[in-house]
Amino acid sequence: DEQMNQILSDPTDDAKGFFDPNTHENLTYMQLLKRCTKDPDTGLFMLETLNKSTPCLQTPERLQTILQDKKVDVSVGHFQGQKVSVWDLLYSFYMSEEQRKELIEKCKSGTLNIEELITIIINNIKDTESKRNSSEKADVPFKEVTMTKVQVEEKEATPCQTDKIQMALETTTVTPNFAPFQGKTMSLWELLYLKYIPEEKRQELFKKYTSGALSGEELAAILLSIIKDTKEQNIESQKAEITRKEINTSQLVETDHKKDDEKFVTPLQSTSIVITAGTRKGQESSIWELLNSNNISEEQRKELLERYKNGKMTLEDIMRTIMTSTEEAERTDSAHKIEVARKELAAPKLYEADPILHDEEIKKALQSLTVDVSVSDFQAKKVPLWDILHTKYFLGKQRQELLNKYKFSVEEMIKIINTIIESEEKGTQQNVKSTGNPEDQHLFHIDEGLQKTLESLTLNVTLGQFKGQNVSLWKLLNSKYISKEKRKELIEKYKAGTLTEDQLIRIITNIIEETEDRISKLKFKGLRRQVTASELLSSKIIDQTTLTELSQGSKTVEEVTQMDSVKKYLEGTSCIAGVLVPSLKDPSVKEKMSIYKAMWKGILMPGTALVLLEAQAATGFIIDPLQNKKFSVDEALSAGVIGPELHGKLLSAERGVTGYIDP
């Protein structure tokens, strides 16, 4: 409700259940988490504790209250446009520990008033931002970020500050509305290091965000825009490349076309004649098209155009010459094909005596014989008869029948082939429907009758996506259970009559059962037990497409586990794993320590340690930051990560994840 929303948006001290041992502030868990440092070795968030002598540990309560109440408008940097307390600015990454110590000492002694403190802090912020801006064109050292294996450009920020900036980017998420990231929740950090963002642009945006010149929302908008534009440009480039290849021949013709005088070319393009010979007999075509056909050689074409432009030939002369050349070329080509085929298909006794030679000789003959096909994918192409016989237009029986009748004359075989192809193309254009899987139309033809037959056949599915439903074979064939290749194979076999209805039903049933069996074996490591892929689907943590990719092996369990939308449900989000304590030998060196040990050594107060451990337990695990291991509360007790005095309270916190038992 409105009251709870207000508490969560701007929590009061009563709602701040955690304590910063460095500043003695009451904070929310997320506020305290943001003050932690990410351990480069383990990726765990560690609460850094300062030396006991650090002045901020001894800051008078009254001074802290005054600094927290005093708000100032910041005009530059990370807090640009925000009203921020002097206390928060004093403890921001703009101020070093030494500066903070000196300023607090001066405030305590009375040698520095609040207004002077504000002036010093604001000037320090401006100086820092000015140095960053002036160094944009200079070489900048890099800090290796272990978790992402990328380099983060940062000149002024300390490693701790860089980690905080990274944390801010990791905790700010957006949901893109375009493929392939549609519906996926992604952090700004992930977006920033996608391959679509050039390295130079990445560095520029990172610096602007670090300096405060860009807000999180502005950075998100810029990143999404760059990614979307880059993807669209890639798609357009691919389309352009395909188009360029497809029209390459046309461009060559157009290049020659531009060289000719337009006033001579236009009449040739606008004047049509009826072809009287060849496979295009009876069709109309422009003189220009025939002039650029295979029947006219390049030299002859240039000669005719030259004579026409010089006035030595009229339009009628060009027409007659082209028709004569076309008819002569068709006759020569046809006679040559017939002669070659007759020679190759002769000597039937030899074929009968040697079946192996028979098959090889027929194949050789039909490969050497080409034919012009006037429809389909082969339109206006010369294709070997052997290749045509092995296309989608000829079923196994039909192909064998034609090959067995090798005694046919070549003219008869050409006539039969053209008739079959034209008939198939005509029927396909009339009957192919766009229902089902549109992609299949590029793989094979599905006519209306076949679709209706498959829609009328139903199967009672007993498991999986359609459990308890009576589903048509057509719907099952187009479901996620059947791959495109398998669908093509089954439909073509059924269409050819080599697969009966009962066999098709059995195959589909087996595929569903095998797929579901594979899915049931796909297990993910959860908080307390393994989680099946089906459970993730029913919980809407993954979608049907991801499940299909898992079942078909195109995605692994590990790949899906690492998806942000899945990982946060299987492993939970980050928590404060331990503390970093100044070494007794060298205070500049920080030592890792568990929360319980820090309490036992007096570094953390018992109440502070308890709530931090309860927060850990509520994520499902108690963490040992030294070994980077997760334990249940019982296991943590056995391993000595916690003591028996906290066991009962931590068990209660752990049940927030594992559930409570009704006695």
C-alpha cells in the first residue's frame, strides 16, 4: 500500500535494520551492501572496516547529525542535479580517507565551520571532475576486472571506488524490447560490455557515467539505442550483400546499358516480338532482352548495336537478325542434345549384360543433356536432366519409372519432364497455404489436401506440453517437439506413401516421449535440491523456446544457469559475505575474515554480526569467504563458520528460504 511504498522508497531509521560499524549509521541492507568492496578473487562482497584510530569512528553524534541534516545541491559529477547530505558527500569516493580524517578533526576542534566544509567538498568534486575531463584524450591506466574479464578505464578512482561504480552498474537493470535480448533483464554493466558497443565508445560512456555527466537512465537509453542501431545495420548489411549477389548479373548488363546512348536503347526496350522457336516459343520478349540473351554472342551484340547507332541497320533489320540467330541457336542446340543423348542411350543389350555400366551410362548421358525449364526455381536456366530428375518434383517411383524407360526418345523424355514440373508448379501455387510453419515452405511443399488429412488425424497425448489433450498430427508436427528437418522428412515420407498413418503416429509419440525423458533428466542446482527444467518452465523462469533448445542439445544446463533471468532464482542475489580487516602487521593490507570471527574478535558488535548472518541465512546459505564455500546453517556449525550460540536464530532465518514446518 501507499504507506509501505513510502517506507521502502525513503526508509526511516526504524526501518533501517543494519549498522555501519565505520560511521555508526543505521542503514538498509542495500545501502550497506553498496558500501562493500567486491573481492577480486571470489567475487564476494566484503564489508571493509577501518582502523580503530580512524576519526570517523569517533565522530561526535551531534556533528554526524548536523552533517546528515545539511543538504546541498551538487552541479557536477556523479551527484549532478541531486540534493545530497554533506555526510554522504564526505563519505563518497570523491574524498580520500586522509582528507576525511583531516576535515572531521578540524570540525571537531572548531577550526572549520559547516559552510567552509561544504566549500572544500564541492571544490574537491569539481577539481576531480576537471582532471577527469582533461585526461579523456590521454592514455589511461586500466584495472583488470576479474569477473567480466574486461578492462575498466579509470584514472582518478581508487580500486574501491571503481568497484562501487561497477556495483552501481550491476545493480541497475533494464529489459530490452528487441531481439535477441527481448524480455531478458540485463544490468547496465552487461550492456556496456556487449560486442555491439565499440571499445572507444565504451570508455567514453564509462568516464561520463563515473564523472556524473550521465545518469543511469541516460546511460541505459544510449546503450540500448547503440545496440539496436548496430543490430539493424548488421541485418541491413547482410540483406544488401545478398541483394548485391542476386543482382550482380543485372548490374553488369546495366553497366553496358549506361554506356549506350539512351535514345537508341529505349526503342529496343519498348519494342516486343513473339518468339517463334525454342522453349520460349509463343512468348513475348523485348528486342533488348533477346539482344542480351545467350543466343547472341557478345561480339555480335556489340556489332549490331554499333551498326544500329550508325544508321546502317534499322529496327526491323535488328529484329530479323535476332530472330534468325535465335532460331538457328535453338535448332543447333536441340540437334546437339538429341544426338548426344541418342548415342549415350544406345546399345540396350550392353546395359542388360552389365547393370552397373547401365546405371553409370544413363547417369552420364542425362548429366550431359541440358534442358531449358520455363517455370519454377530453374526458370530461364539450362539444367541437366539428371539434376532435374533428382529434385522435389519427382518422387522415387516416378524417377525410377522414367529411368527404366530409357528407350524413350530424348524429345519424349524432355516433354514428360517439362509437363511434370509445370503441373507441380501450377498445383503448388494454387494449393500451398501459409498456415503451420511458414519456414517449411522454403524446405518443401505442403498442399491443402495433405494439411487437411493431417489435421483430421489426432493423437491423445499423455505427457509433456499437450498432456491430457487430443491433438492433431498437424499441430504436433509443427510443435516444438519436431525439428524442421525431422518435420520435412516425416511429411515427405507420408506424402510418398512410404509411411503409414499408424507409423507416423508411433514416430511422433516416440519423439514426444524421448524429448520429455531428456527434459526430465535436465537438472539444475537449486538452493537445497535439484530443480528440473520443467519446473523452471512452469515457474515461468525459462520459456518454451529455451526448454526446446535444452532438449535438442543446442543449449547446455550450464549456459542456461548463467542467464541472469535464471541465476537469480537458482542462486539468489549478492549478499555481504564477510569483512575486510586492516592487518596488525601492515594496516594498509586488508585481511579477509568471516562475520562470526569478526564478532568473536570484537571487530563487529554481536548485534551487527547477527543481523548480517541472518541476512546471509535468508539467502539460503552461510558463506565462508576464505574458502568461497556455501553451507547450510547446520553444515556451517559443523565447519566452525558459526558458533552454537547463533545456531537457533540462524535456523529461523534460513527457513525463510527452506520453508517452515507445521508442527
